[in-house]
Amino acid sequence: MTYIVVENCIKCKYTDCVDVCPVDCFYEGENFLVIHPDECIDCGVCEPECPAEAILPDTEPGLEKWLEINTKFAEIWPNITAKKDPMEGAEEHDGESGKFEKYFSEEPGEGD
């Protein structure tokens, strides 16, 4: 099992999860975070830290697409190990539906 980041992170990008990760397995895109599934130790400390509830175990049904996205972009995007401010408008986008189709960007973030 691993934890993965799902759609509700898009356009929010809270980084509370990054701050508590003991193995630094988060990677930053322009408007989304991912977890590297091979680096995650399944400790689960990140899941309750996410204000957007966008971190889930990959054992939940229907998350295959998100496991693929996390795996792919963790290999491309820069590592992030320290908390940053959320994206402008994060509160307004928290819980919005269809964010992947509307906003997802493959562009990398800044990382550390």
C-alpha cells in the first residue's frame, strides 16, 4: 500500500502534508502535489494533515488513475520537503468538482 494525492489538491496545493513526511516523498507540480509511491513508507501521517482531504491510501477503489498520475509526475517534478503557503484561492477551489479536467497542469513547481 502507498498513499497518493487525488484531485482535490489541484488549485489548492496545501503543503501541511509535506511538513510531516518523514521520508520526503512529495513532489511539486505547478498546481498539484504528488507522492512517489516507491518512496512512501505507508506511515499515514500525511493523510490527516491535508486540509483538503486529498490524500488517500491506494487501496481505496477507483484510484488507479491517481496512482498512475502520482507515479508519473513524481519522476518528473522537483522534490518538496518544506511547507509553503497554499495557492491563492485555495479555499474557493477546495471541494470543487472536475478540477482535473479544468485545471491540471503537467508543469513542474519550484520544489525546494
